[in-house]
Amino acid sequence: MVKFNRFLLITLFSWLTLHVAWANNHTNGSYVDAVDSLYDSSGQLQIEDLSTIDWRPLNGVLSGGFKSGAHWVRIKIKAHDEPLILRIRPAFVDQVKVFLVQGKKHGEEPKLETTNNVPLGILGDQSLPSQEYASTSLNGRLVIPPSDQTRTLFLQLTSVSSHLLLAEVQTLEEASAFEQNQHLLLGVYLGFLLTFAIWAIAQLYLGYDKVIAAFLVKQITDLAYVSGFTGLTGMVLTRAGLGSWADLAFSLSVLTVVAAGTWFHASLLSEFRPYKWAIRLLWSGIFMLPVGILLFVVGQMQLALLMNTVVANLFPILTLICALTAGAYREKSRTVSPPGISKFQLIVTYAVFALSLQVATLPALGLWAGQELALNAFLVHGLLTSLLLLALLMTRAKQYERNRLEARAQMNLMEQEVRLLSEKRQEQSQFMAMLVHELKTPLSVIRMVLGGLGVEPALRQAASRAVGSMSDVIERCRQAEMVGDLEIQATKFEAINLQDLSLDLIEERELSRRIRLEMTNPVSVTLDRTLVKVILSNLLDNANKYSPTGSLITLRLEANTHRDLQGALLEVSNLPNAGATPDPERVFDKYYRHASAQRDTGSGLGLFLVRELASRLGGWVRYDPPSQHKPTLSFRVWLPLQYKEVKG
């Protein structure tokens, strides 16, 4: 905040210095007696008609707005024994015809010093190739010969752009000093803008940022606009033999500078989450560029420039509304760290932006007849807001750099945690492999002992069941460990007859008396046999273990289409143990076991494996709990006939 306040003071000081410097350049030498103006709506008045019309005193800049007629300026000049320089500003006015009328002697009428109403000279950017000083002077200028009598200059202004005009009469010495100061100030001004653009390029070199990119485009268009506004573009094009292009070049720069500025401000303010309607209206300003170009093409250049100036007048108010309604500063809606730019900085910047652009656009619209400030307001506004926006962007860049460093530190911490978790998982896998290996050998020995003589049949049967349960738990743990690193390999696919596989598993588990196989037609799938076997065996084992002893288990196999894909449906149904219906929300969770199942040996991994493997193979599993009309519970597994990889 302290740095921003200092920057604000520097900006205000720069503005005052620039304004005073430009204001001091305004010299209407001692030879000017009076300056008046009038508006000719028809644009048809001639010199001889002007004596019968009432003139209004003009003090400073003519601010006529966008008019289709002509404005006349009358400058009464005292007698002078040295040449004088008539200078007009700004450089973008289209055409100013200059007529010189000789003062009257006693008993005579005023005499026009040109013949047949032919002007003494024509100034403006539409006639640069014919102007003597166009390639050396930023502004239109005309030499007025010495005279021992008072004379009157009549200036007829016609332009599709704003009728802004400041006419000055200077001596050669005053004109030379004026031009030296003007060139110096313009060089300093363009140097500032170019420095801001170079800073943006340096930031983009370090990393792309859409807001900085928009700022760079804005600075480039500002450079083009200022060059055209001050006459630099016309001077350069005239030297290159392209002076006739100056008028069109400046008109296009006017459209482009508004669109580029809108793009930048909308991009920046969007980060602060203002009201949606305000930011959407702001974004719409970009469309003034294609609309303006279209109007140019159909010959409505003045309408295009007028609409563009109105947008330039209204949209700064929208930017201030966006700054005032920024939701990023509201505590309730803050989901991330607060912006690096404070709300005070944001509001002050856009308040200055809105106010200074109002001062600049109102004279152009003819709504305020300012003095020298009206002519230089666009330039002062451009420098002032560029300095403030640069301060915002520098603060924002520092905040982004802090966020980047914090994110990098967080990423390093997460990578370290992932590495530790990976090492821990590897240790667990090694431990599980060791445990499975170490337990299988003693279990094999126990089986051999139980198969020997001298062991009572009842004891042998109970011990065999216990050993089988332990083997099942170990096998489930091994399979669950395998799922995490499982990769589906097409080389392991083979045609699997589900009926044959089911009969093999039923016989292997000696469950032919309990399980009824239902199937209308043979069903085959082309998948990994091992994985399909694990799915089916876990379903059968789950039904056998958690159903009343001796109750019927139904295994149904059928062809089934799911979402236009052909597949096979495996459904296992059984009666549940009393009070042992699993929770539908948790039945497929890892290690989940119903409370009533805790008395039996088990791992809680069987149905988890069914779900994981079915999903890996491109299928799914559903649990259908018992109801009043259906006492059995069912597990249905759908598998595709052929595996198809799903890209996420």
C-alpha cells in the first residue's frame, strides 16, 4: 500500500508537469487582436457572407463535436513587419482552408488577398502531401507574409472526426521554440509508453499471462494513437511519400485503441469477480472495432468515430462499477487467497481512469469547451492511467510470483509425500508377498499332517475347513494387492465359455448340490480368463459363506446389451442369513463386513475385488437387496463380450 501511494504521488506529479509543459506551449503571440467563431450547418457559406453573421468570441480551443457542417474561426491580426506562422492543432483534423482578408483603409472595403475565394492554404491530414512543412512539423502550419495593415484570417474547418481546433499565430522565434519543446515532450511521452511496453514484453518472456499480453497490445495501440494525435504518423508517412494515408491510419488507430483498452480492462477486472452484467457489458466494447470498420467500409466514417467516442466516454464508468463491485474481496465468497492488489488501489486507479477520460472525451463530443486541457486531455489521460495500471500490474506480478513460489513449495512437499507413500506401499507389498509365501508352506504341512493316519475324521474336517478359510483370506489379500498395479493386457485375452468356467468352479468347490446353473444359450466373452475367474469365484464364495446352510444358490448366465454394447450378465442369487443383509451403500467397500459376519473368517475383500476387476474390464456390478416380494439378494455383473479401453 505504501509503495502504491508513492507511485500515485509520482503519477500525479508527472501529470501536473506534463500538463503545465503542454499548457506553456500554447502561445498566441502579441499580434493577435481577437479570435471569434461561428458554425455553418450548411457548409456553403462564402467569405463575403461572413460579414453579415454574428460571431462568438473564442477563448482557447474550439470544441464543436461531431458535425457535418463547417466551423469558421476568425483571427484578427495586427500589422506586423515580420513573417508570422499560423499553426493549427490537433493534427488529426481533416481539412482547414485558410483565407486572408486585407484590412481596410479609410474609405475602402476589406479586400480578399486571394482570388475567386481560393484559399491562401489548406491544412489538415487530408492534404499533407501539398503542405510545405508536412514532413518536418508535427502540426499544420502556414506562413503569413508581413503587412503594414491589420488583416483577418478566416479558417474553415470541415472534418468527419471531432471538430476540435486550436489556432495559434506565432512569430518565427516563438514557432521555433514551440516546436523544440513539442518534439522534446513527445519524445519523453513516447519513451514512457515504450518503456511500459518493454516491461510487458519482459514479463511475457518469463511466462505467458493473458492480462500482460492485453496490456502490451494496449500500449502498442496507445503508441499508434498518440503518434497520430500529435502528427508524428503524418510526418513519417509524408516523408515516405504516403501522406495521403495519414487520415485513414489515425481513424483506424482511434477504433483500435478503444477496443484494445476494453480488452485489457475486461481481462484484468474479470479476475476480481465483479457483477456479471457489468463485466459482460465491458467485454462488449471489443465489438466496436469490427462495427467501426464495417461503418468505414459503407462510408459512415463519422458515425463510426462518434460511436467509438461515446463508448470511450461510457466504458470507464463501467470499469469503475466493476472495481466497486469486485467480489474477490468479500469474505463469504473468498475461496482462495485475497488478491495482491488491494481494493483501495483498484478503486483509486479506476476512479482516476474514469475521471480523466471524461475530461478527454467531453470536449471531443462538443459537451465541454475546455481550454488547452481539452486538447491535451487524451495525452495526459494516457500517461496518467498507464502509470497507475503499471503499478497495479507490478503489484499483481509480485503476488503471482509469491503464489508461484508457494505452489512450487507445495508441489515439492506433495511429491515428497507421494514418494514416501510409494515407498510405504512398496514395503507393504514386500511384506504381503513375504507373508503369503511364509504362510503357504506351514499350511501345506498342516494339510499333509491332517491327511495322515490317527486323526479323527471330525477333527480332520474342522481343521481342513480352518486351513481352507486361512488360504482364502491369504488369496484375497494377494488379489487385492494385485488390483492396485493391475494393467489390462490384450495378449492375455482368450475366448471364455462362461458355462464351462462356472461348472469347473462349482465342481472345484464341491457346490454342485447347492448351486443351480440357469442359462438359455451358451455365452462366451473374450477377456482375461484369470480375472473373470476371480470375479465369478468371489461371487460364488460370498453366496456360499453368507447364506443359510443347504439353501439354494442360483447362478444365471445370459447375453445382455448395455448402452449399445453387447455383453454377458452374471447374476448370483441367494437367501441371506437371518439379520445379515449387507448395507447397500458399503457392500463393495474395501474390508467391509456385516456385524453378523464377524464370527466367520473373512477379509472383506471379495466384493471389493468383484467391483474393481469388473470396472477394469469395462463392466459393472450391481447389488439388488431382498424385498417383500423377493426374499433373495442378488449380485449382477455385466462384462463386455470384448474389452474396449475407456479413455478418461
